[in-house]
Amino acid sequence: MNSENLIPTAHINAKKEDIAKVVLMSGDPLRAKYIAENYLQEVSQVNSVRNMLMFTGKYQDQKITIASSGMGIASMGIYSYELFKFYDVDCIIRIGSAGSYQKEVKIYDLVNVESVYSESTYAKYATNFDQNMIKSSENIFNLISKVATDDKIDLKSGLIHCSDVFYRANKDEWKTNEKIKSCLAVEMESFALFSNAKYLKKDAACLLTISDSFITQEAIAADLRETSFNKMMQLALDSAVAYMKERKT
């Protein structure tokens, strides 16, 4: 176990100054690479440990890091904690994919996560938060909503489900579990991110693109998930810039 003042960590070998104060975090390392190569200027790769790629560059003259978290609560828990705690990151915006639980939440829809429900025990043991529902940071949630309105981007918001498992023995639990039924969609990382942010007094948000539907069985191909979520990427980048400008005033 690393001591808390040791950099690099066991999972990130970037220098402290290589990581920006605002990080956009995708689960997929190749999506992080795509965003960095297509949106950032003066970009450099700052982490390659375990192929969990991270890149830092400039967007609208603001320093931003694009990082990958891997899949699941446990992996997001490690990377978001280390970025918040050891690299002094102020805000992480997760940019990921999700499966829709609701008829009105369709493929390619964007969701600004207001709060998340999970059965996970992660927060209980990692951050002493013994509840199964947690909110995003209100300031960054509201800022994303404002930027979306200004950019004329349609955005849904509300409660989502953060699952610890991808394959369930009870495949129809989303139809019968009352807490899960009330959620717009499901993903696998935000509960750890929000828990760490609350514990470490940081800011966190989660933007999702609906990649598949439990209702219609539609799904976006895996290769397209790396490159076709451009509206979400643009909104996250513009929101990151707005966040940094707001903190400077």
C-alpha cells in the first residue's frame, strides 16, 4: 500500500504537474485517446500504467486531462481517489455509456446524472458513507445543464442505477426491483466517483450517452462507442472550461 504522499502511485506514473485540475474520465482508454487526439491541442500522454491511458493538453487555452478509469466501481474507485487525493484534482466529469431502463430514454440520448442508486458496499467501506444513494456535485451538475442549454443540446437528467455486476443471475431484476425500476439507465462507475468526491470534498459529475436499451434491445456497436459520442465529449469539454473560468472569477 502506497503512503498517501507518494507520487507516482501504483496505478498512475504521471508527474503531479502533468495532471490538470479538471479531468474528463471515460471508462474506455481508447475513447480517452480519441478525445485527446481530436479535441486537445499541445497534447501529451501522461500515463500508460496497465494501459489506463491519460492525456493532458489544452482546450480553448485551458489545461485539461482526459483519463480512463477502466470498468466498474472498484476500478473507478482507485483512479478517481488517486487523482483527487494525490494529484489535487478539483473536479472529475465521467463521460460514459449507459443502458436505458425507460422507453423515453433512447439510443444516443444524453443524461446528466443528478443522483445514483447502487447496491454496492463500496462507499460503506471506502468512504464511511453507509447509504445506497448519492448525488452529484450540485454546482457542476447545474453548470452542465446550463452549458447544454446554451449549446442547444437536449439533455435528460435524473436518477440512474450504478451496478456492481454486468451479468446478473436474475436478468429481469430491472423490471421488478422498485429502486432500480425508478432509474433512467444503468452504468457501472458513478457511485464510486461520487462517493470519493463527497469524502474528499471535491466536485464530480457524470455525463452518459445511451448506448443500448433494455426496452428495445437496440445497441451501438463497440467500435462506435469509442468514436461516436461526440456530442457528449463536446458538452463535457465546454462544461470543464466553464467550470475553470467560474472558479477564477
